[in-house]
Amino acid sequence: MALTVHKIEDVFTLADFISDGLGEFAEVVVHDARDFESSIVYIRNGHLSGRKVGDGATDAALKLIKEGDTTTCGYVVGVAAKSAQGRRFRSSTLFIHDEHGRLIGLLCVNIDVTIVETLVGMLSKFIPDYASGSPGEDHRDLEETLQGDPAETTRRMVRSVLSKYPLPPSSFSSAQKHEAILSMYSEGVFLMKGAVSIVAEECGMSVATVYRYLEKARSENE
């Protein structure tokens, strides 16, 4: 079950509790799900990922929100994440709802496992099979980049979709353009303000063309 609160600020004390309990290798972040471009409203140990209050939502957060159902389980654990500086994390997310069942935020706990993975790698050279079941093992088909710049997050998500095609977007057929925009829509790219312009730039399309394919994607998902 997801956490239910009256307002997002009610979660700050819980964030402090988790941070103080887990210590300096745990980054704890509270996101406001109503403002993806400046979603971080509270953060502890932000130096681990280089993020701060006012930074935007991550790629994984957008995908999870776009999936829709944040109430059945209420949380996601074991997501492999990395920072822009290359540090490795294990990320867990608790969905926050208001009294009306509306998603208003995310409470994310990101454990820095960079040192642990380095040590496991060293030990595995001396002890066969030592790395089996290590913190580096991913149990979800989802990876996260702890990046605070919303425009950069959008570009990364767009390029991830485009990288699945053998041709550059300028050579896409109409069907491929539709498929690519549909994939971006499904992954939450268009939850970010300004995403249409970025998609148009990355795909070599006009803004009007992107809007046309976007409207088609929306109608197919209604």
C-alpha cells in the first residue's frame, strides 16, 4: 500500500528518519509528482548524486508514474541506478498519495554501492563465485540515472528510444516515426514540459509533426 499524507511536507520527517538511520551512504529524496521539472523538494546527502532541491525527476520516476498504477503495491525496490558522475546505487521508491488517492510525490532511497561493488569485484578475483548474489544483481527491467537537469533527462530518454533503431531518425518511415513517438509516450517522456521541442530536435522533425504523432499515440492509449 502506498503512503497517504495530507501534504508532501509531511514526508520530510520520515526522510530525515531514514537518512539518519541508514547513514552517509544513503541519499534520501522527496519528489513532488506535480512538478516534474523541479520535482525535488527535499533531499539528504544530495552530494552522492550531485543533485539539489529544485532539480527535476529522473527517467525511472517518469516511467514508473507513466505506468499508471502506483497503489497496488505502493513501492518499487531493487532498481539499479547511477549518477551523472558514474557512482552506482540501488534505488527504492515509495509512492505518496493524498487523501483522495492522487499521486502527489515519491520518497526515494538511493544506497551508494560503488565501494561495495568495487570490493566484490576485487574479492571475486581471489574467491570463485564470490560475486554471486552481489548488490550489482538487478532484479528489475529498469535502470535509473540520477540526473537533476530535466532537459538532459528528456534527451537521454529520447536517445534511448532512438538507439533501438538501425537507422538515423531522419531516415525513419512514417510507421517508424509513429512507433518511436509511441514508445516515448509510453515511457513518460512527454510528462516533461518542453519535451516536444526536444523530441523534434533529436528526431529531426518539426514540432507540428511531433504533435501529430503524439496526438495519435494519446488516442491509442485512451
